[in-house]
Amino acid sequence: MTIQFLRDGTCVEEFSLPVTTNEATQIQNALNESVLTKERDGLIVTLDLSRRVPDVIRYWVKEETWANEDNTTWMDHPKTPKRFPWGRPPRRGETGGILILLESPHRDEVSAELEPLVPAAGSTGRRLESHKDALLYLLTRKLGLTFTDNQAPVIIGNPLQFPASLRTRPLALKLRDEIWIRAMLRTRFQRDLFRRLNMYKPKIIINACTGKLGERSSPKAITRYFIDEYLSRSKTTHIVRTTFSPKSHPPIETSGVLETAECHVVEVAHPSGWRWNPNEWFPDDGDYSSWLHDR
């Protein structure tokens, strides 16, 4: 299979990779013929660089309170009554907030014609919405982060703004990771990620990509490298890094000095797998339920 990235109808990036018969069938079932060509040598998928899934501000946070982005469209999840806001692209000057990096758009975030919708749609958006209080509790009560001066934007985005999964269902995990890695090794997409990081200047970067940090070729581990490279280039010297894993003991491992931190990097699982209950993370504290009630 060949993946082509087009600008004004001209191919500017291209790479090929092997696919199984089952993966080829999944791709053909997921994509419209307008973006998929079947040649004798294999499938050709074309992605237009102008049709990227944009990062969005979905929430704002001040102190220990969430607020939805004003005048947003609301999405209904088909499996539950849970609704969550769509959000809007960040504007210049909306800096110093929280950036949640997910990996790449999944099936619910692009159409079969690869028309962009928004990041964190479907089950990912539903999990973010239903667990945002637990996330804020983790950031404020357990990591000691504060948002007292102004409202801080919460930006949701992907290091790669194109669907590496090619909308496959069930998810062709190995194929998704291979496409993501091959694309993110290209200078074009690395520069784009650094451009957005420089524009947002986040105080908190949440690496919620798929994969594991211990797997060097996983999206999460590679994104950690890109985050570190951005912080090095921007001469950010006072960094706090926190890795959060509810099944570990203790669930939080932190390095750095919070009082002097210019940026806090928090590493968590992808939101699609969140089933968080802070009362279980920190059983000796017992203050999450009361904190939630008081709010």
C-alpha cells in the first residue's frame, strides 16, 4: 500500500508499506473511492494536507473549575446520553494553558472521504467529558498545579493531524502505528508539531498518546521525544515530569521542582481507556468525593 500526501493536487510526501489481505479489506470498507485507488501493485490512499483535523479549545479551567468553550457545537455520543462540546481552533494569543496530545484522528474524527471533523470525538470525547473532574483533581490536588490568574485554555490535538488508522474498524493497530511512525519521522510533520507547540506555549503538556513509554517505537514514546525536543529548543530549563499509572504503586512518579517549573509534562494513558476513580488511586486520602461534592 502507498500513502500519499497532496498539496494542491501534487504529491509532496509518499511512503509505502506492506498490508495484509485483512487490512486491505478493512481499508476498502472504511474509505470512499475518492481517496482510495486500487492498482495492480496495491492500494493508494491520498490525504490532502489542507484537510487536517484541527486542534481545538474544548474547555477552559480556572482554579478548580471547568468551563465549556462558549458558542460551541455539542456532540451526542450514540451509545450513551453523554454530550460533549465540539470546541474551536485556538486563536493567536491563547497561550499558557493545557495541551492534551492524543496521537492521530480516529474513525469518528474524519469522514469516509477523509473530511476533517474534530479531535477526541466518539468514545475518546465521551471519556474526556466524563473524566475531566478526575483529571482536574489529579492536576490541582495531587500535582499542586494552580490556575488562579486567568482562565487557561484546554487544547485537544494530535501530533499527527491525519488519520493514521485509515478509519479501520476493528482498529488495525499495527498498521495505525506503522503509518503514524513513518509520517512523524518526516520533517514536514515534525515541523508542524513544533509550530503548534510554539504557538500554544502550554504550561502543561499531557502526553496521552497511545502505546507505552517502555516501547521505544510507540507513539507515546516518540511523542515524549518531540516534547523534550520542543522544550530544549524553546530553552525551557525548569521542567517537571509526572508519569501517572493507576495500577502502579505509587500511581504517581514525579521528577523536578514544582515551585520553579516553567512547564509540567504529564504522561497518562489514552483517554479511550480511562476508567478513573481517584478514591481508588489514593485510598488513604478519601477527599475526592467530598471535593467533587463541594464543587
